[in-house]
Amino acid sequence: MPKNYLLVYAEQLATDTELLCQTIKASSNTLFQLRKASSSVYANIREANYGQSKADMLSKFEIALKESSETEG
């Protein structure tokens, strides 16, 4: 089975974000939202791999895209 680089990068994003959140000083709500958005990207890309239909898969990717845009500053 070929390596899913999108999933690998999404997992790395979630991991790196968690490490960053552990080192920076910010409000707990800000850190919570950042953690939630980055883990949601990974979770939705992972779920898209097992979508029930093409529309379901695309919906999961769109959610992941939306979550990733929320982390832009």
C-alpha cells in the first residue's frame, strides 16, 4: 500500500502544534482552539480515507481545509 503523505503531514502538523502549545505562553482558550483545529485536520483526513462515498470523502477534506485555515494568523 502506498504511503499517504497527506496523512503523514497532517499527523506531523498535529504533533508539532501540540509541542508548540506546550512551550508558548498564551490564553488557555487560544491554545485549546489551536490544538483542536490541528487535531481536527488529522482526524478528518484520516476519516476521508474511509468515506462512504466520494461526496463524504470530499466533505471530510473540506472540513480539514477549513480547520487548517483557522490556524492562520
